[in-house]
Amino acid sequence: MIADRYRPLKALQLPQIFAMARKAVTKTPSDLEMLMHCWGEAALRHADLGKMMQLRAVLEQVTLPKPERFKTAGIEPADWFLDVFEAARSLSKGRAKAGIYRVYVLLLRGYPGGEEGAPALYVGETHVTPAARLAQHLEGTNAARAAQRFAVAALPSFSTHLVKLSREDSTRLEAELAERLRVVLGRFRLSANRVQGGH
């Protein structure tokens, strides 16, 4: 069971969560991080099938950055989202030395060798914000191939604690985080390739 401190929407009622999801989809591009948190919380509460189908329909209406990269619109829900969020947020940076680097996580819509639209993750390290690094990947600046091709959103809430790191520590924590996320997805019987990066 996911610990309450790793459920950002726990205090909200289901109607509020669905309202947040409808608002998140209207942004351009859509707020995919919020949509995934909404899906995860509704699924954790075992919302009735009709409500979950409505939420799935919302996910099919998303506006993606650089949508021309994809044949179809929308994004599949990630039933594992809160589990990987908990794994990310529970990773301690330990006695990391201070510096200008941070670890970041991106949401992918597909992954190399996988099905287009299948949600996946990219883990990296940078000296800029996650949103700025997403923009760099999409523009092809020091871009990882998987991120340039599949990235659709930064997930800054995953790594707010993995900041102000030395380069050595950010590289170490990037690899540790990627491995943690692969372990979680393995529990869902999903390919380790759903977590890209983490070098």
C-alpha cells in the first residue's frame, strides 16, 4: 500500500479530483503530471468503472508538445504511477555534496521497442529545471534519443528533493533512481525498457 505522504491528492474528494483532471487537460500542452496523479488516486480508491472510463476519455483528449511526433493523440493511463512516484520520493540523497545539478524525470509516450502511447519514464541529470531540460530534449539540444522522440511532460514532483547536487552525486542518484523505477515496473510485469536514461 502506498504511504499517505506519497499521495498528493489524498485529501481531495473524488469529484474534486475529476474536476482537477478536466482542468489539467484544457491547458496547452495538457498538465500530464496532474492527470497521472488524478488517475493514480482514483484507481487507488477503486472509483467505479464508469468514472474511470470518463477519466480515460479525458486522457484521450490531451494536448501534447510537438504532437506531430505521434500517429495518434491521447495517452494511456499508468496504473503504476503512484508506485513509481513513491519510489522516487523515498530515494534519499544521503550525504550528497552541494552543487548545481539535479535529477529529473520525464513522462514518455512510448519507448524504443515498445508500443506507441504506452506510458514510460526517462531519468536524467541536469543543471537546469526539468521543464527547461524537457524543452532542450524536444529541440534536440544535448538530447537523448528516447526523450527527443517520446517525451511529453516533465515530472518535477518526482525529484524535488534531488537538487543542489554535485555532478558526481547527481550521476549516482540518476542511476539509483532509474534502477528503483525499473524494479517497481517489474512488479507490474512491465519491461525494464519502460525506464530510459539513468546512465
